[in-house]
Amino acid sequence: MRVLVVEDDEVTARTVAVGLRRAQMAVDVALDGPSGLERALFNDYDVIVLDRDLPGIHGDDVCARLLEAGCRSRVLMLTAAATTEDLVDGLGLGADDYLTKPFDFPALVARIGALARRAHPAVPPVLRHGDLALDTARRRVSRGDRPLELTPKEFGVLELLLASKGRVVSTEELLERVWDENADPFTNAVKITVSRLRTKLGDPPIIETVARRGYRV
């Protein structure tokens, strides 16, 4: 799952990003309205966590422009205000959910997960392949009776492959969906991550390499 956090308070933005990465999400950060809008239009995010009171371009305007551009990302708007009018305004501009500051971090993670599932309604909350089960809500993976300890990138790769239901997923798509904007397009990070993931999954093998195309379950 790839998330964009648009928040002008740098400490808050970085803290939220660190927490979401620990929850096995790929996270980019923007500290003002213009850079947030640029990233949101350029990259394919599952969820955008959008502060309402942003410098440069107000969060309301960012949200409206994303809607006009046909952006498919789900938007979770953050605000210090808690009135019904603010809620109605934000949702009317295209936000999918609303969270008032200060917020409990587990609530933020839960809402992001719920919005991501709404963005991909065909994906069930638990992805399965044979005796392998990946719980997208609890961020847990098991094979048979054996729980697997995966890194965030390993979890993201496996989640995308399982959700693709046998479709070949290219290295480029894995980089875009699982890594953040700082990923080097020429890196062998995907190959290394898949190799480690295969080792943890054990036998019989689950992930197949399709020559010159990518990987599939």
C-alpha cells in the first residue's frame, strides 16, 4: 500500500510517516499544498492523508483539484476543526473520510486501511493462496500454522502479488506500488526482496519469475 502524507508541520509529518512505515506501508511526504498536489497527480497512491490547513494551496483546493483531475486515490482529510460544517465541506470537496486532530494513531492506520480496501473493492480482507494467508487489516501473514515475520517491503510485494490473482506484476509496478518516490528505478531491491520472501515462504514455491516480464503467484 502506498500513502502520501501532506502535512505542513514537519515533525508531525515525519512522525506519521515513520509510524505508517512500521505498519508496512510505503510513504511519501509533502510539506505544503503545491508539492502535495504535484506528487498526488504524478504518482498512483492508494490513500492521501491531507491536512486541511496547508500553505501555498489550501487543503480544500488540493482536494477539489484532485477530484477534477480524476485522481483515483482515496483522500483522508485532517483538520483541527471539529464542526459538522467542516465535515460536510470536506466531504463535499471530494474527501472520502475525515479525522480530527489530535487523533489516535491506531485510528489513523485503521482508516487508511479501510480507505485502501474501498479503493480496491475486489480485494478481500484476507488474501489466500493454498495454505498461505495474508491479513491486510492486521498486517499478518501465515503459511499453514506457521506465522511469518516479513519486513514492510516483503509484505507489500506479497500483498500486491496475491491481490493480482495470477497476473504478472512487473518490477516497475512493484517499485511504484511498494517503494516510495526515493526508490532508484535501476536498483535490484525488488529482486533481493523477492528472493528473501521466497526463502521465508518456504516450499512448495509460491512466487514464479516470468522472464523479462516480472513475477506472479
